[in-house]
Amino acid sequence: MFQLINKMEDIFRYAFFDRHLLASIKNKDERGVILKLELPRLNAVIEKKTESYLCSFLINGNKFLSTDIHANGFIYDENLNLNHTIPVQLNIGHIHSFSDFLIVFQGRIKNREYGIYSIPEQKILWMDNGQKSLESFGDLLFGQNKYELHRTDILTGKILWRHDLKFNFPALLDDRGGVVILGVYKSILIIGVEKIDKLLALDIETGSLKWEVNTFIKGLVVDDNKGLLHQMMVNYAAYDIQTGELRDNFKNNAYFESMGIESQRSNYILDGNHIITTDWRKGVVGAFNITINEFDWVHKEEGIGFPSPNPMIYEAPYLLVHDNKGSLHIFEKE
């Protein structure tokens, strides 16, 4: 299904950008280099030095947002020219997709305030020290504090609705934790509550609870094309996002162990009817066919591992997998 065609050592972060490989290299003095590389030969098209190494890439058309080791934000164009620097007093918050509005925060932890910075206007739209742990999905903005979840208008900072999970789930009353926001599908916000092993769906417009499922909340990925929530945590399950109905449930620990892939990552790849994932210890990557519940492609590399925090990225026909020694493995779909 895939063939290993190249490797590149000492890569820190990576992404697909403008039909090229975008790579960040980390130097010992905290300075860095960003490269735009031609695939599949990895010829450097553009190379730029940076004052501090870049830790993330979020792509939006012909530009990308990056943050450095100090959570400073930068916007580059397709030629790796620095077009805009977010004011240094502002740190970039939790953004799932790059739009014109960035979550920013400033101040020490106890006095920290969050808000929104407009890239087109190059200014702060609002700041609020009462809103915590903000996360954005495009122009949809959510926050939470001690199991109270809220949606906020991204332009004004006005809270549109609140949903305090402690009212429906008393087990949360004595805990100061929070929820994991897993994703958005049409009018549904999907969240997980690890404290009580619950998967919940809320209406985006009202915050009302649509359904709940008892399950652990790791290994879950939203499939926009199929309207499913896949769960690959050693075994495989799939839920209907609209109803919470269990659509598939393949439990066979012995099979996954025999294939050498016991997946414990939540950033695996969805490619049609395949889940592409790795073993949590060994250098094994494979494609699990959800129509027959079998791996129909497995690739093994000796002497390395593919750690679950390292992102896997796929843009046809290339698959990127990062190992525990800093090398990027580049596969091409056959």
C-alpha cells in the first residue's frame, strides 16, 4: 500500500505546505532553520534561519502560522518570508485550525487573561480574565473551567451558552479537572470526560446534551466524510456522531499483538476505509482496513520506535512518520 522512499534526520517539526515538505530544525542554541523541500527527493527549495526554533505549523492556503519555544507567534508566506509577528507580550493559545482570529493570552498563570487577536486588523479584539482554557476550531471558540464548558463569540468575547457538567454528573463535583474537546462535526461538539469515562455530544448552538456513551476517551478521531467517530486504542470501535450509536466494535487483542501494532495514539490517519497507525513501542506502521477489520499493509523498522506524540501526516501520495531518534520517514502510496 505504501513504500518507504526516503528518510531525513534531525527534523523537529514538519508539515505539508504548497505541495512541499515544510521542516523545522532545532539547533543547540535554541536558534533554528526552516526548510521548504521538494518531494520526494528532499531538495531544499528555500532555507531560512530563525532566531528561535519553530515548534508548530498550521497551514491556511499560501501562508502558515508557527510558534516558537517561547509561544511567540509568526506568520510566513509560501516563500518563507516573515509577514507578521504577533506582539511579543502575547502568547498563542490552543488553535486546532488557522483562521484570521488567534487565541492569545498574557500574564502569569494566576492572573492570566485570554482573548482574540485579529490578523487582518493586527490588533486585540478583546481580553477576558474570566475565560480560561480557550480552544478554537476555525471561528468556533470554546472554553472551560472546572467542568463548566462554554461557547464564546469569537469577535466580541460574549459567552453564548454555558454547560456545567457537574449538574448531570455528580462524580465531577469534587474534582478540579476538565474535559477534552475532541472535535466538531456539523452542529455537534464532541467532548470526553476522562474522570468518568464518558463520551458526550453537545449541540453547538445551544450547548444542550445530545447523547452520552460510556467509554474511555483516548484514540478518538472525527471522520467528517463518514460521520463517524473512530476509536483505535489497541482495539477498534466506531460511533455514529449524530446519535452516539456503536456502529462497529472489533475486539481482538491477540490479533493486534500478532500484527505487531498495539496503537495508543490519537493522531492517526484516516484514508478512505483505512486507519494508518503505529505500534506504541516498536517501529511498526500499518493500515487497518475498517471494512474487513484487518491490516492489509504493515511496515517494520528495526531499532527505532514511532512515539504517539509525534504527529503522523498524510497528503496523497505521501505519508510522514517521525521516529524516536528525530528522523522523518517518508512513504509514498503505491
